[in-house]
Amino acid sequence: MAAVGFTAAAPMAGLVSAAHAADTVRADVGKPLQEAQRLLSSGKAREAVAKLKDADAVGNKTEFEKYQIERVRAAAASTAGDTPTAIRAFETLIASGRLSASEKGKFQEGLAGMYYRAKDYPKAITAIQGVLKDNPGNSQMQQLLTQTYFISGRFNEAAAALKSGKQNEESLQMLANIQLKQNDKAGYVQTIEKLAGSYPKASYWADLLNRVQGKPGFSRTLGLDLMRLRLALGQLTKPSEYMEMAQLALQAGNAPEAIKIIDQGYKKGALGTGTDAARHQRLKDLANKTLADNTAAQATHQATLIKEKDADGLFNMGYAMVTGGKASEGIALMDQAMEFGTARRPEEMKLHYGIALFNAGKKQQALTALKNVKGTAGESDLARYWTLYINNPNVAA
């Protein structure tokens, strides 16, 4: 998170205050004070700070004279980047009792920023908390407080502030960083899910999908579903990835899907070139032949599956029909298969049903179906990630 910027010179308008009619500045103080102001106005802030030593040297100064000197010193030192001197001047002015409530708040903000830049984080935190006590809606101060907690290693406080405040990409990135430092794996994944859902960058999705695949108990049978999401996200790039996914689709009885995967691989230039071009062509020929054979035997095969109440076989046939453009017929078969109640992996079947509905253009029905996916072998995780993907406004229904 980038450091929050503060302009310390902003509260310095009207340097020579007339807060009290009786307050005056003697000539031996006023002359170097005015000269310092002139130097500051000419862009010579360091010279202005040096000139104030002449005013400091005058004896028996009144409280008002001291106050006016510190006002000019605060402006000159902060402009010159002399943070230690500016801090002392700001502290003196805030403690003087002569600042209006509005001005005092601005000086306190500036002082908090200078403590932060000086890496005096305990004082920065105390100062920021003081500002927020009077102005809890100060988002800039809230951001600086969180940042100060983080950079000073107070991760619990930083995480609490990030969770309770308005979250954007930057704050979520910081929260994820904290959770990694604290080895909060579950919290980290939840935060990356929020990032992927609201800011769907390839890096967030890659992190999520790598982590879900590496979770203990993740079912190997979900490999195709993981690749389906990666394909939808545009994260398949290697020839071997397209080949593997197409082969998995064929094994799942979805020749139309295998053909689409292979065609996309050719379109992207990942397949059909290089030393393995002949291999790619053989897989393409196999997918086309499998589709032709399945189409020819479909009526007979379908009747057998229904007679035997083979939920998995009938469901896979329906899924392939949806992929092949016969959505109504395919979904009807999938519904019938699910009613058999004989699926080997019912939660996985629910996941496939949601994906198929989305592919059929039934977005809301797909989201409802995915919401009902349970399971502890990765099914519910993938259902949640498909939901994040589908809900992205850039994804067509």
C-alpha cells in the first residue's frame, strides 16, 4: 500500500495571527519573523528556518511571540523537509491552546503524517487515533492508521481495521499479505476469493485454482472441472494442457466438448504446430470419430441407460448433448438421471449440472444449482469459483 501523503503547510494561512487584540509582536522579534516569511514565500524554506534563530535569540519573549515564531517555523520546516524541526513546531502549536478547533485538527493530521515519515510509529498511531476520535469518518487517517499498524508489525490490529473498513483492491491485498504472514490459510483464500470476484486478474485466479487443487482430499475426478474453469478464464496456454483436457473430456463421454477444446487450441496456435502437430491431428480425428460413433448409437444407448437406471451414464450423455448445442434435450436427460438417485458422486453431478446450465445460457438457474453444491472433495470450492466467474459482469450469460 502506498504511503498516504500529507501537506503540512496547508494549515499555515495567516501566519501572523490576530487571535487576541492585546497580543503584539515587538520589532526585534517581528523583523526576523517577517524576513523568514519573505524567504519562505520566495521558495527558500531552509533559509527561513535558519533566519528564525534570530527571533529565537531575543530574550523575554511573550507567549504570543513564541506562538508566531512556531507558526512560521512549522511552515518553513515542513516545506524544507526538516521533519524533526517541523514535528517540534507542530507539537508546540497544538499544545498552545491558541489554535481553533478546525485548525487544530489539520495540525494533528499533519503531525501524524510526519511521525509516520519519521518512522515513529507508536506516536503516529497515538496521533491518528486522536484525530479519529474527533473525526471518525476521516478515511485518509483510517488508511494511514491501518498502514502504520501493518508496517510496525501490529498485524492483528491492521487486519481488524481492514475487515471493518471500506474494502478496495489495495486493502484486500494488504489483508491477504497479513494473512500469509500469520499463516492464516483459510482467511487468505477467502480474501483472494474476494479479489478474484471483484478484480478478476489472472494472478488471483491462478492462485485460487492452484490452492484448491492442492487441498488435502481434493478429488482427482474434478481435474476436468478445474480445467473447464481455467479454459473459461483464458488460462490454458500450453499444447499439453489442451491435449490433456480434450482427453479428459473424451474419457468423460463428452466428445463435443473435446472437439471444442481442440478447435480452440488450434485457433490459439497451441495445437497444430511444432513437432507434435501430427499427434494433435490424431487426437482431433479421434474426437470427431467418437462423436460420429456416439451419435449413431445414441438412441439405443440412451434406452439402455434409462432401463438400467444408470444415472452417471445418462447424465454424461445429457451433458454432451448440451455441449453439442442440444440444450433442451440434454438438460431433460440430466434431470431424469438425477432423479434416479444412483449417482456415484452426487455432489460432483450437481456441480456439472450447474456448469451445463450456464453453458446452455441459463445463468440464474446455473447460479441456483451451484449454490446447492456441497461436498468436501473440492466440489463446493469449484462451485463457489464458478459462481464468482459467472457473476463477473464481463461474462456473457
